[in-house]
Amino acid sequence: VFLFPFSVQGEDVNPELQVKLLELATTTLRQKFWDVEGPQFYKFLEEACFPALRQQAARSVAIFGITYLCEQLLFQLKVNTSTLSRITDEHLRLTMRIVS
């Protein structure tokens, strides 16, 4: 639900969340999901309209946030596995300065 809220099958989530996902799919927020990166999308959901989705996102970010950020950083760096093993601490530090 967290990573791709628009591709979740209805029977995979509880009925209350199903209704909110359907509501979400019919709003302009669907395009916003594709315009922003992962967790940033959930900032655009109103707490009053989508409390369960926001809570689920907060839990997911708390659990997987660091992993997600690391994956995003490596994706931004476009590092493949053969190069990854040769990155030094200094190289990574300088690269992170450039990316951020």
C-alpha cells in the first residue's frame, strides 16, 4: 500500500482502507503521486480525509525509511554492483555532498 497505493488489489486491504484508496484514485492526487518521490507524496494527503493512509505511511517510513533513502541514493548515483564494492568512504562522502 505504501509504495504503490494505486496498484493495490481491494481484497488485499481492510474494507475501510479500500474505500479510502478508491477515493484517492479519483482525486488529482493520483498525478501528484507520479510527480513526487515515494514518502513525499503522503505530505499532500489531508489528515482529515486520509488518516489511515497517512498513519500507514508514517509507520512504513519509520520502519523502512533508512533503507528507502539508501536505495534512492544509490539509484541517484547509478551505481552498479561491481562499482559499489570499490567505493571508498571519502568517495561516498563527496558524492553525498554533490547529491544533497
